[in-house]
Amino acid sequence: MNLSGMNLSGDYFKHPMALVEATHIGAGTRVWAFAHVSERAVIGRDCNICDHVFIENDVLVGDRVTIKCGVQLWDGITLGDDVFVGPNATFSNDVYPNSQQGSNHPPAAFSRTVVREGATIGANATILSGLTIGRRALVSAGAVVTHDVPANAKVAGNPAQIIGYLDSERADAQPTRITEITEITDAARQTSKVRGVTFYDMPIIPDLRGNLSVGEIEKNLPFAPQRYFVVSGVPNREVRGEHAHKTLHQFLVCLQGDYSLVVDDGREREELLLNSPALGIHVAPLVWGIQYKFSRDAILLVLASAKYDPTDYIRDYDEFERLVARPFHDES
């Protein structure tokens, strides 16, 4: 939200029954009956402030924001451009809401809550103090949000948990059936619409003594691994990953159980179900990856092309989008 570019000319609509003390309100904004906008609040252009909304002083509201009836925005809340807040959504701004003078906690210990651009807050949702709701995230009606919500995530429940990601169509890969004998081949099959994500058929050889799965470098392993790690025992609702790499390649195989992998190249996003060691997925650098919906018995093997290097991680989605924007631009 760029406040310096706001048109604060006062060319906005105010219902006769609204109380508007603020002078920083953008052109085209509409403030409806019984709404109260405090003196130091800053409201952007083309916003819709519905009936019985209260906006306190230390509040920043971007452009084209809709705030439906019965919402209170307290000191320390920022809404980015194109945010939608549903009826009676509740924002908490005090870490210790019962604190009193002389207690062990200082009064009014609020911290800033930020709802990023394009996010949606459903009716009757509750957002606790000091959280960030990521860009284009969706908070379902009635959810109680106690942790930050990543960009593009959909959350629901009490406490709110990630239930999916926007625009990530479910594209379940069809792994080789465990009853088939598959010869090792260097042919990979690209079935994901996400650039940098390739599927590999991994041979499964059944036997009375058990099943054998195998991979060979330069055949069905696209790089020579320098490191491996195994993920297991993940509580079903926990989310792992949520990062990309600058130069690291990864190869993922679900050895047991199942889980969902969300891959995102900054332009396309897809959710993949991994449920068999007969399927390997190569994730190239500059692909944002998220793993979630683990079954209780899930075991995930990850092969990496280099040793651990914390500087290779991209953990901020905004930074990731900036890094991938130039290659896409150069292709056009």
C-alpha cells in the first residue's frame, strides 16, 4: 500500500448518519450509516465502509477495500489494497486484553496486525493480535486465526488450519501400480503445469519377500545427491516447506502413506498427491514448495543436490515473486 500516492482530496461519499472525523480519505470511498471513522485514520480510494463499522486512529486502509457491517478496526491494524472483510469479523489488538495498571503486563500492549493485498476475511472470523494475513489468502467464515497465514492459503476452523491453496488445482499423478514390474528408464514425464516440476516413474519390483524400489543417477534420478533427509511422524495438520531454493534441486519420493505437495513457479500453482514410492518428483530451483495433509504413517524421502546452505533458502514469498518475475518477463 503506497500512501504517498493516495488522493486525499475529500471527494468521497459520507452518509448523513455517519461520523467521519478523519481528513485522510481517498476519492470515491463511501462511508455508510452509523459508521465512525476516527480523526487520524487513513482510508484509501474507492473503499466501501458499511453500516456500523468503527475505525480507530492508528489504522491504515488501502485502496478498493470493502469492510462489511459490524466490523471494528482498532489501533494497530493495516488492511492492504483490495482486501475484503466480511460482516462481524473481529480483530484483536491487545496481547493482554485483561491487563490493568499495576499488573505484571503493560496495558494496551498491542502490536500491528497486517492483512496483505487481496486477502479475504470471512464473516465472523477472529484474527488475533500481531498476525499477518498473506496476500490473496482466504480466511473462512468463523475461523479463529492464531498464527500468520501464508500468501494464497485457505484456512478454516478453530484454531484455523490450512485446508488448501488458491488456484492450486488437484492434479494427482498416476504412479506405477505396485503389481507391475517397471524397467529403469531415463525418460521422465512432465505432467505438471508448474515450470521446473517433473515426474519420474520409479521401478517397483514385487517379490514374495517384499517389494523393491530403486533409483539410479542419470537414469531416473536427475542429479547426483549430496544430501538426503527423511520426514516422518508429522502431525496431520502441520505444514512443512513454505520456501523455495535459489540453486538447490530436490527429488521427493513418498516411501509410505501419503501427503500433498503444492508447487508454485510464481505464475502457476498446482497441488499434487504423493502416495507411492513408484513416483518421484524433481523440484528445480525457484519453485515454491509446500507439504501438508500428511497421513499418520507418511514417510517422505528427499534427495538434495547440495549440502545444507541456509543462504540458499527463499523463505519470503514476496522475495520469491520478485526473483521469478524477471525470467518470466524475459520470455515474453
